Amino acid sequence: MYWVSVVTEAAIFAILALGLDMVWGWAGDFDLAFYGYLALGSYMTMVLTIGKPIPPVSYIIGWRLPYPLALLLAVAAVIALAAVIGAIALRNLREIYFAVTTLSAVSALYLFVENYTPLFDGYNGVYGLINPGQTALNLTYNGYRIVFLGVVLVLLALVYLTVQRLSASPFGRMLRSVREDEHAAAAYGRGVFSAKYRAYLFGAALAGLAGGLFAVFISAFNPSAWTPQELLVIYAAILVGGRGNPFGVVAGVFAVYIGFIEVTRFLPSPAARPEFGPALRQVLIGLLIILVLKFRPEGLFRERLSRDRSPQ
Amino acid sequence: MSTFLISVGIGLATAGILALSAVAFTLEYAVSRVANFAHGELLTIGAYAAYSGQRLFHQNVGAAALIAAAAGLVAGLAMNAGLIEQFRGRSATTVFIATLGASLVLQNLIEMIYGAANVSYSFSQGGLHHVGPFLWTTSNIEVIISALAVAGLIYLLLQRTRFGKAIRAVSQDRTLAQVSGIPARQVVMGTWALAGAIAGFAGFILADTIGTFGPGLGFSFLLLTITATVAGGIGRPYATLGGALLVGLVIQIAGTYTSSAYQLVWAFALLVLLMLFRPNGLFVQRGATAVRA
């Protein structure tokens, strides 16, 4: 069962990474708000399925919708948030200005969620989404976890195939041309903002989907689950796998999550210093980012660029 | 004694710390064209170095401040040589991501050494003083005076010394400075040493003002630093000082009238607004050399 949970987590983060890679790998925008989209997806899925809050717990909505419907609504909410942040940040901010703006947007959101308890119960967060549909499907706890893994893998495959098609489509090529030279792309009649904006909304939708799945996976969500540092692991995975190459991104997530995090789980962590092991793991992730950037910035699997097939 | 004036007074103390941190950040940007996301860790290193040092020099604030600045200086030099220079010539975003990685490494190394639990200094904050319309503790006053002193020294350094002139030349165009006979590499190194020392000192007074601090001290101050820098004008030391004053006052006053928990929310909202309307900074003339990457 341990491996079922590890693979489920990696598959959920692969969906998030595919969305993030559209924004960073294809369109070239280094976004730091993405974990906020995962978080909103999780929160919304929770409050739409777990019913009315019992005081002193407080949160908004509190419906009891069936899980798939809640998931759809959560993704819609995430797209709405990304539409606002993207409209502000993508209009004419690039590179570090874009990164700083998205980071401050998500930090403001984080502080607000943490302090304003009527929204998602502040620091305590929301919980109670335990295996939706388990009784309806008449499954044991472990059986449910395996079925859930299957569902996540099917969704990952669907997302992967869609992203792969988009990657080779005129839209994917346009995004890359915008990334390489915005002015040239604009001069050839490409709508730079609209291209980046559409990629951003699509990527955010995938982050929201990952959030909704993550809600089932951990069945509780609070601010400590989405500190800004978490996103760096995803960036490290994309870097290792190969920025801009969907296959590389999925491979990178599995390599970093399973190969790296699971191996470093066995690092020494003295009983008196429980934070030692996790801190060492973060150090290694930071080093991994720096070393890959320095020595192999294209990652394990190079981005496949379309070739000029016109007759010579 | 009005609430407004008290919050202005505390805002000035916040602005003092912010000014030091932001000036260091802007100097790093000026010579290396990098938004250094590991800048916060220079502050943290300074704060923890002073924490270790206070065991050796009991209750001596001056010695603790010097140790913090020295540790920051060494860390700044190491960061430039070990990270920034290694990524010279790469795209701004690449260097930026590398500094993000470095921030993760340093923050967690500090956690491994000192533990995740918060620590605090044993220096006294001193009594309360009425100065004109303001109400300050002794350490508030020390913070404001030292910020003014550092700002004055930076002004003299940049305007009156050969080193300062070289910094300004390198920040305009490193290659051009190099071919004009300015040892650009040494100037960049010297600037990082200076920025590191200022940041280390800022980390110490920040930690002393807050009271207790942990390995995330500098990182949580980073966005505020960036807000102040961008508000003034990134890469421009004097404009940055103005930005720090503005941001320090805005968050303190807005925080007093809403809730202190939302102080930072105001700062980030301000940053987003600035990014939308004046990304080159408030105190930079329109049409001046664009620093937009």
C-alpha cells in the first residue's frame, strides 16, 4: 500500500507539472502562483463535498455535491482566479517582474486564507473528504486506494495525450515562437497576450484538477500544505525531466518523487532533531536545481522542436 | 498622542530596516543584473551569526552587530563567487531560478545547524521614549539612526570615492567599464561584500526588533524587500531608499487601521499595483533607462 500512495502522489503532481510546463516550458513565463491554484482546487473540492461546517469550524459554501461535480466546479473556480492574476501579470510583465508579481499575488492569498477564518477555517484548514464514493462502490479502504490510483492514472494519461497533441499543434508552436522572440511573433501577426493567457488558463485548470485529486489523496487541507517552497520541487522535476517536453516532464516528476524523495526518506534524522531529515532533503533539492541549471539546462529529455519541412 | 503618529513612528523603524535590506538587494541587482532570491538568507545568516556571537560577547549589541555584518560580508562574497558568477551570461530567469535553489539550500542548512525552533537574543529593548510626536523604544531609535548612518555612508561611497564611481560605471555597462580599465570583476566582488555586510547587519536589527526568529526570517522579509526596491526603482540605490520609506509607512499605517495580520497583504497589493502602473519605480523618471528585463 505504501507504493500505491507514492505512485498516486507522483501521478497527481505530474498533472500539475504538465500544466506548469505549458506556462514555463512553452510560453516561457516563470510563474510562482501555481501552488495557489492547486490549493484553491483542493479547498473548493473540500467545501463543495463535506457539508455544513460544525462550529467552531467555519468555511464557506458547505454543500454536499457528488465528487465529480465538485471537482468540475473547483476547476472552474481556479480558472476564474487564474483569469484575474493572469490578466494582471501577463499583460506586459515578463521574466522576474512576472515571477515577483505572481509570487506576491499568491502570498497575499496565502496570508488572507491563513488569517481570515470564515473562508477556509484559517490555519486549521478544512478536512473530512474521506474516500468519496467508497460505500457506493462497495470497496474496502485499501481497494478504494487502488481504484483511486487507477482513476488518477487514467486522468494523467488523458491529460498527457491532450498536452502532447497541443504541444505539436499550431497553438504549441505559436507559444514557443512567442517564448523565443515575442516581438518577431507579434510582427507575424500572433496575439502575444492572448496566446500566453490561454496557455496560462489551461495550465491553471490542470493545477486545479491536481488540487481536487490531491484533496481526496490527503483528505484534509490547510495552509502548511502549500508553502511556496513546495512549488520548487515541481520546478526541479520539470528541469530534470526536460522543460517543454511533456514526456520528459512526466518522467522528471516520477524520477524526482520516487527516485529522489523516497530514497532520501531514509536519511538519518536523529530523534532529538526531527527536522534534520526533511531539511537535508530540501538542501538536496536546491542543489539539484542549481546543478541541473548549470550543467544540463535542457534536462534528460530535450524539447522536441518542429523542423522546417518545406521543400528546399 | 494619536494612533496615527505612533504608527508613523513605528513605520519609520520598519522603513529603516527595510531600507538597509532593499539597498543591499538593489546593489546586487545593479552590478550583477540578478534579482537575488537568496538575498533573504544573507539577512538570516547575519541574524544567526549574531546569535552565536552573543555567547562570546555578553550583552554587547555593538559586537553582535559587527559579527552579523562580517558574516553577511563573507556570505555575500561566497554567493557571488559560487553562484552568481557561475551563471554569468545566462538568461535573467535562469539566474533567478538558481538563486531560488540557493535560497532553499541555505535556509535548510541553517535549519539543520540551529534547528527549526525559534530563538531570540537577550538584548534589552530599552525603555519607551517620547521623541517629538513619536513613541519609540531605545532599539527603535538605534535602528533609525543606524539606517540613516548607513544611507549616508552609501551616499558618500557612491558619490565621493573611486570605488563608488566604479560601481556606478559597472552597473551602467559591465563590458564598457571593463574596457575603460575598471577591474569589473573586483568591483562586482566588492559590491557583493558591501551588500552582504549591509544585509547581515539588517538581519541582526530585524531579528532584534521582531524578538524571536527562525530559519525563515530573511525569506519572509524578502518580498517586502522586493516591494520596497521595486517601489523606488530597482538598481537605483537612492530611489530604493525612498521606496523603503514609502512601503514601511504604508504597511504600518494600513496595518494599524485594519489588522496587523493583514500588513503584508497590503504590501503585496501595493507591489501588484506598482507592477501594473510603474514597473520601473516611482522615483525613476519615465523614459529613463529601462530596467525591464
